[in-house]
Amino acid sequence: MMFFLPVATFYICYWYVFVEKTNPDAWAGGAAVIVANLVLAHYVVTAFAEDDDEVSDKDNDQYGPRTGVFKQRTD
């Protein structure tokens, strides 16, 4: 989607939408940049919307060593 949508938007806008403008390539390029940013924003939103893995307190060491406040002192 990151490749296809901006390229398709550029050519659709260049040949059909901004035909009567003085610089249709600049307008179509701007539209392609906007579409690329929308695709990227959608990716970021869906990445943050994913559920986190549930970590149980009993067997926390299977996910890696405990650090910070979760680390138990042995001295």
C-alpha cells in the first residue's frame, strides 16, 4: 500500500483531476505525498491499537530477565 497508493494517486490526479492546472505534476505530487502520509499515519495508529501480550506475574522470567522495579535483590 505504501508504494501502490501514492503512485496510483499521482497518475490518477495527473491525468484526470488536475488536467486544467498550469503545473499538474506539482499538484499530483502533492496529492501523492498526502496519500503517503495518510498510509503511514494509518500504520502508526494500527500499531498502537494492537493489544499487548499478557504477562503473568508467576512466570515472568520466561520473557526475559527482570529489570528496574521488577528486579528482586539477592544481597
